[in-house]
Amino acid sequence: MEKIWYYAEAGMQQGPVDFDELRARAASGALQPYDLVWQPAFGDTWRSAGEVPGLFVPQFVEAPPPSDHAPLSDVPLTDIVGTRPSGLSAAVQAFERMRAVLFRGFDITRWFSIGFCAWLAYIGSQSSVPNNLNRSDDAVLAEPFKGQIDAALRHSFAVLNSPSKLALIASIVLVVLALALLFCRLRSRGDFMFLHRWYRPDASIGQCWWASRASGHELFVWRVYFFLIAALLFILTMVAGYGMVVRPYVAAGYQWHAALVKPAVACVTVFTLLNIAVQVVAHLAKAFVVPVMYWHGVSASRAWLAVFSLFNQYPFAVLGYLCCGILCSLFAGFVILGIGLLTCCVGFIPLLLPYLGAVALLPYTYFFRGYAVCFLSQWRPDLVPASA
């Protein structure tokens, strides 16, 4: 094979090397997709290494935008044996991608533009300020736990017996539900916009917005159904808890007795497991289902089939992905905390503002968006279509 390839390293021209040597540098991470390469067929123009077909593994190949109509490829989503993916390798790849896009050739306009897509992708699902930040721990500890429970129950029964208060609470609940639906719709579209920007950092917000229309609507509908099912399960658990624990407790004059222990533990356990299950499903939908929908233009239910196939083949690899993600999140949390403390808490101020918070945390969200993409790409490189 001819040695006709040149590449730029630290601003200096290196080479010539043959294509196999260049690909080996790409596989080792020494050559990044946004580094420049050249060979005689390019004429006078150097090109980004990521534009060279076959040079990088599929996770760095641009995927075509989501389609409003037919699927983008005929790659089977199930019954295909994939390679065991590694959470650690995916984390390394995602970190390199994040560093290459955000910090190599830093562009503040692009940073704020991608930050807007990240903000939409997480709108209404996170809060920068802990809910108990302004509570007085001394006041909480001063009142016995049983007294708090009794006071809450008495207040609840008083509200139920007051039509005006009940109507006010119902109105508030309806407003909250309406806002939740709005945020869910924006977040569903933002998920695809943010993923689009992961592949195409220089795409405009308008291009991402219109490219994500059909897939965003499909994901929104799936999330509404999922929310209704989860809400029904939570309501059934609370109704069972009321019948087996609350009503006997109130009927006994707010006196606790041993017969209530087992049903109380059972209800709390079911409620906790339901909450964990909902959180895990919501995370996997954002992390795994969205990329498969984006790559192939399929429905959320079909994308879930591919995700279930991954679980069946490599359940411990998925568990490793979750554990590695938790460790990365904890490390990032310590870094953010350290930056905030080193700046005398001034660094925490942008995190309190919705859009600026997303911009400030863009390296964090961009890394985790790529972490899931790289993990999936290791399992089934054929899932990631080649650039059109």
C-alpha cells in the first residue's frame, strides 16, 4: 500500500504513511476526527479525518438526519449477535469526542448553540437547586416524625372536606400537568436535536428543529403512554397503602400497632421499586432508544426491541454501563463542586439559571450523550449508518 497520506499533529505536517498506519493512529486515539489529513487526490485542500470513509470506527461516522417517512436503512434491529460493548471504552471515546468538539477550536457561538439544544433535551426534567436548600434542618428535627405524619394526614382530610381548597388544588394539578406535557414535548424534540448536534456540531438550530419533527413527536407519544401507565401503577400502590395502612391507622386514633408494619413495609418497597424502574426506563429511553430511532427513523416500540436484544445478549455489560455512568457522574459532580468552591460559590450562579446552566454544564451533558451512543456503536456497528 502506497504511503501517500499526510496528517497534522501539533500544527506540524507528518508523513507520508499508508492508509493502514493512518487507521491505526485513529484506532489508538492519536488521530481525532477533527484533525486534518491530506493525500494527492484532495488537491490543495486538507480535510478533516472524520470525512475519510473507513478511517474511524462507526461511532464517529456521521449519521443521516432522522426521516419523516420511511426508515433510513434495512438493518435488522433484532436477532443479530453483536460484540460485547464496554462502558469504560465508551466513556473514553465519548470524552475524546467531547474534548474535540468543545475545546479544540473553541467556538463560543457553537457552544451556546449546542447548549440551547441540551437545554431543550433536559427541560423540565432536572432542577439545579435542591428542593430542601432553604429548609431549616433544626426545625425538621425538632418535630417528631410521627407528629409530621399525623399533621399531614389531618391537613389532607381537611382539604378533602373543603370544596374550595379541593377545587384550588385540582386547578393547580391541571396547570402542572399541562406544563409537564409541554415540557415533555419540547424535551422529546430536544433529545433528537441534541443528538443531531453530537454528530453535526455546526448544524443550525433551525435545521435540528425541523429534522427532529417526526421522531420527536413519536417519542413524545410514547412518553405520554409510559407516564399514564406509571401513574396508574403509583395510584394503585397508594390506594392499597391507604386501605391497608392509613385508614386502619386513622381509625385507631392515630395509634401505631404491629399489624401495620408488614403492609407498610410492603407498600413502601413497591413504591420504591416502581420509582427505580421508572427512572431506569426513562434513562434508557433517552440513552438508547433515541439513538436507534435517530439512526433508522423507526418507532419507539421498534427501537425498544433493539434495546431488549442488547439486554438479552449482554445484561452484565449494560449493568457495567450503568455503574460506569454513575461513577462518571459522581466524578463530574465533585469537579463541579470543586469549581464552585474555588470560585467562592460564584461558579454556582450560572447553574441556577435554566439556559445558562445548560451552557455551563455542556461538557457534562455532551459527554453523557456520546457515552450512550458509543456504547451502542460498540455493540452493533452496523446500526450506525454511513454518511449519506
